[in-house]
Amino acid sequence: MAGSSEGVGDKELPPILEQRCILQSEALSQYIMETSVYPREPEALRELRQLTATDLRQAPAIRFWNVMATGPDEMQFLSMLLKLMNAKKTLEIGVFTGYSLLATALSLPHDGEIIAIDTNRKNFELGLPFFEKAGVAHKVDFREGLALPILNELTKEVRERKHYKLTSAFSNLISTTYRTHIMMYMAGCVFYFQEKYKGWFDFVFVDADKSNYMNYHERVVEMVRVGGIIGYDNTLWNGSVVAEAMAERPFPWYIMESRDAILEFNAYLAADSRVEICHLSIADGLTLCRRLR
Ligand code: SAM
Ligand code: CA
């Protein structure tokens, strides 16, 4: 805020120092895209982005919705993060035609796994040929349906998978006979239930209905491993989080409809001691949460 920063005293800051957020400048945003993002965008991603931006326009019912695809600058950032983390298992809630999903698939190793949830299989299938062409379709396990019930099922499944891995690792290591196998399985069960459940996914990307972000958080915070990252998209929600300060700019109904949910969610994350957070002003706002315990 002008004049209130430490060490600056009461003097007005020059305007240039107040403009720290790239969202304030379309031209700057375009400059980043044209200089650093588009020239390095993988071919399959570029083709999928173009299909989403053009072909969907021809279908009037969904024409409007092509703005839903995640921005390439944001995915360039997340792709680097995934590689830095050596992420192998990820979860995505909200797929649409698959731009963020394809960028994720391209960033995971060959044996990487992504569970991807969306109510709309048709849009996912529109993008699927680009996954096939890029040789990453095998990494994606698409689950069609509402995210909340699927997440509830997934919690159980993740526990079972972890359980199976642990017990079979025991068995493979020590047992040769059937009887020892069973004994080792039972020992594994005891070990599993004594271990605190620490999560399965390295990374989770949440980009579906904003009114459920809080519900998603309560589920995925248990499913991401300690040290893993959850990314929540659109946490600046078109700038409407400060709608009062932007009274001159009218926001469309679909923005105002979920504005309170985003405001509530941002405040809730800021107070959640289970995660460390970082609220980024990239694209439409991205909040990263690192699980602490
Ligand atoms: N991440 C996508 C991309 O990069 O193209 C964009 C996702 S789009 C913003 C939101 C998606 O969430 C839509 O495809 C919609 O069908 C899905 N969705 C909305 N509510 C949902 C729910 N309750 N359960 C599952 N999917 C949902
Ligand atoms: Ca989004």
C-alpha cells in the first residue's frame, strides 16, 4: 500500500512500485506468453489449446466455456514444479478438454499415474487424441462423475493400494512359501494400521466447481503425501475477490455466483495449520498448499 511500507515513511511510493501484480497489465501478460510461454509450449499442448479455443467455438452450447482451459503460463509453471518435485502420482479434479491434464501427463515419468475426475467425459474425449499422439494416454485414469462421491471412494481405494503395496513388499522380500506369505500379510496389516496414514499423491490440482473447494480440500489434504502439493486454481476469481475496490468494473453472473465461496475458501486456507500456503497472482490466481503433517 502506498506510503505504509516499512522504511518508506509517509512518502508516496512511485506508481511503478505499486504495480506489482501482472494481472494489472494485459500487455505484460501477453509479453510473457509471446516471449517465454508459446515458443516453449509442447506441440501436443499447443494443438489441444488451439482446438479448445477454436473448434469449441463452433458448438454454440459450449462456445462460451472454452475460457475454462487453464492458461499456458500457469501450466508452464506447474510443469516445472512437478519435475522439481519428481512427482509420480497425481490427482486432478476438473478436466474439461484436458489442457492441465496433458501438461501434467507430459511432466510425469513414463510410469507416472494421474487420476482425473470430471462429470463430462465428452470433453475429455475431445482432447484424448492429443494424449495418444504424445504417448502419455496410459498415465491417465479418467473417472467420470461428481467429484465428491468419487473422492470418498478414492480415500478407501488409496488406503487399500497403500496397504497392498506394503504387504506385498513384505511378502516379496521375505516369503517363499504360501504360509509365510500369509504370515507376512498379517504382519503387514498390523504395521499398516500402526503407521499414520500419510497420503498417496505427490500433487493434486483442483479446478472444478468453486463452491466445493472447501469440501475438496478436506478430502485431498488427507490424500496428498506430507510434503506434497495441492494447487487450487482461480483463487483471484477474475479479480472479483476485491470487487468493492473495482466497482467500476461489472462482473458477469457466473463470477459473482461463486465469489463468496472463493473469498471464504481463501480465508479458510490462510487459517489452516495443516498446510503452508502460497497465493500466486499467475493467471487467475493459483494457491499452492504444501502439506505439513
Ligand atoms: N483444468 C481444466 C483445463 O485445464 O482445461 C479446466 C477445468 S474447467 C475450469 C472445470 C471442469 O470441472 C469442467 O470440465 C466441469 O465439467 C468440471 N466439474 C464441475 N463441477 C464438477 C463436479 N462437481 N465434479 C466433477 N467435475 C466437475
Ligand atoms: Ca481454472
